[in-house]
Amino acid sequence: MNLKKYFIRALHRLQKGPGYTYKELLVWYCDNTNTHGPKRIIKEGPKKKLIWFFLTLLFASLVFWQWGILINTYLSYNVTSSLSIGFKTMKFPAVTVCNANPFKYSEVKHLLKELDRLIEAALERILQPTPGNSSENASPPLDLRLWHQIPLVLIDEHDKDNPVILDIFESDQTAGGNQTAGGNETTADNQTSADNQTSAGNQTTAPPAPANIMSEEKKYKLAVKLCSHQGSDNCTYRNFTSAAQAVTEWYILQSTSILSKVPLQERIRMGYQAEDMILACLYGAEPCNYKNFTQIYHPDHGNCYIFNWGMDEEALNSSNPGAEFGLKLILDISQQDYIPYLSSAAGARLMLHQQKSFPFLKDQGIYAMAGTETSIGVLVDELERMGYPYSDCTNNGSDVPVKNLYSQYNTSYSIQ
């Protein structure tokens, strides 16, 4: 009944309209529309009617022309987008595990013996012990050959216009010529200092530290002196506001220089071995061990071990989400055997990445603290970028004029 009443009401409305012929409907539309053109076509005189007819036809044609361009542009891109939310079987990522300390101190102690004595003496000079409390007088003379290659210096900025540069193992120093030290990096042209050091063979005894150079009324910065060659006056100073950071950076630079002269196989032996570091391993419900990891040598972290790298074996799949179906490790970092002054962090360096890609741990790795449980969740967002003409993406990198430095691993870059 309601439907019948609706049709009757609609019929009555049509009967009250302008009529039933197409001409009458068109005239009724032009007379009642809010567009300017059709209304003036039926109401103006012959000349204006003709002008308004051409204007209306012109702009209507422009509108349809623009619509045609937009539709053709849209149809020219053969793109299909699909969005799905859920979990599907996918490849489990490669997991790289390294110790935060690259070498066992018990293995490299004999190589770093002189460097350790040198940094301890430098710390005493920086902290300025009172006369008589220094241990330098009771210890054997220091070998300053390493120190003279890349020394640490104090920059006295009490007078900011004329800063004074003081070598930690030199005394009675004065700034001369055009020696300056400003900003973060400064070049010194003419550096002079009174050198009171005495030498015996290849050994040099460090003189007492200058008195009161760390007084509260003065401002000091610790810097690393970098010269084009030893004995050159053309030097650059890398400033540090933290003494701990300066000492650590200097120690890393010197220890890296010393250990780089050791053969690679010997450096691998002096690092942390997989059987000592990986105590327990569980992937899903299946046990695993250190033999399931691939060993590589990383320049910053020493021996690193990669699980599911996919180089020699098929990559593992992950069919279920959750911590129970992932990788579980118990690691022994042997913190008691860490190298002093080399790193302020204790733990493991971890990174999750794609198979057959080299792990850039320094840029993308994370630390897992010692003595704690660390859980890492992964949310995967896959993007497949189209090549020409949509972008400049390359298919396999063969057309990029850059040599792959990691080709020995049969791998591609993970950062481009």
C-alpha cells in the first residue's frame, strides 16, 4: 500500500510539471537552472542568444576535454593496488649477533700493553693529581712514539681570541706565532713550545704536568691533534667537550692501528668464538646451536655470527607470529675480559636484515644489555618499486657505476 501511494504522489508531481515533450522539458530546465548560459539562451534577444549559445558550447567543450585528459591519464597507468591485513608464511629475517667488545683482552693484552700505560698516564695528567700522588715516577719510562703520531692536547680557552694549545706530556708551553684553536676543527700554522723532555734510547720520560692548568677559573677542551705528517706544523684539532669521549676515541684510533697489523686469521682467533658466546639456541620448537650460524669478521665488532643468512642453505620460513615461534638465544659476552677504555657499552650488538645482505651494524644495529632479557618484535612492510618510466629504480644494480665492496660475500648492499 505504501508503494502504491508513493507512485500516485510521483504521478501527481509530474502532472504539475511543464509538460511531457522533450522541448517543454528542456525549456523548463533552462528556465529553472542556476547556470547562467542556458537561462540567457531562452530569455535574451537573438544576438545575445547566439553569443551565449557559443560561450556555453565552448566552455562545456573545455570541461569535457579536461575530463577526457584525466580519464586517459588514469587509464594509461596499469596499476593494481591490493591491501590485505593478516599473517602469511614469509621468510624469517637474518639475525646478526656480535659482542660489543671485538677482542678478548687476555688475547690482545701483550699488543696493547704500552698503549694502556700511555692512556693511564694521560688520564693522570688530565685529572691533574697533586704532586707526589702520580704513579709515573715509580713506573718505567713511557714509550711516546705512539703518542707523537696522534697526540691528545689541552686547549686553554680562557682568552678566546688567543687560545693556548698544551701537549699533555709537555711542560712550560707557550702559544706562539699564529697558533689558534677555535670551533670544532682548527688548523695551526706556527706552533712552538718549550720541550723539556729527555730521551734515553727510544724511551722518553714524561715530565711533570704543568701546575694549575685545570684551575676552575679557566676553560679547557680536550682535542686530538691530526697532522699531515709527523713533525708538520699543518695540523687540525678535533675538539671534544667530554674528556671520556676524547680518551675513548683516541684509544679506538690507536688500538685499531695496532691490531690492523695483525693477520686476519690471528684477529679471528683473538675474538669471541661462537661455541663460547652462544650458550643456547632455540628456533620455534626446534633446538639449534652455534653450527647453525655463519661467521664473518666485522671491522668494528670483530667476530659476528649470522643466523639464517641464506648464503649456503635455504632460508627458513616463519608460519606463525609470536615470540614462541621466533629465535631465542642465551649469550655469554664474557664482560670480565673486555678491553679497558675501548667501549663504554657492555652487551651484544644485534641486527635483523634481509638474507644475503651485509649487516651494517654501526648504522642499523641495536644493543642488548648484559644481564637482561631483550625481546625484539618485527613488523614487515614490503614495498616493490617499479622501474622506468615510473622511477629511477634499477632491477639488479648492474647498471649502477659503483663497485660492490661486499661482493666477496656474494651479497648486495642493504643501504643504497
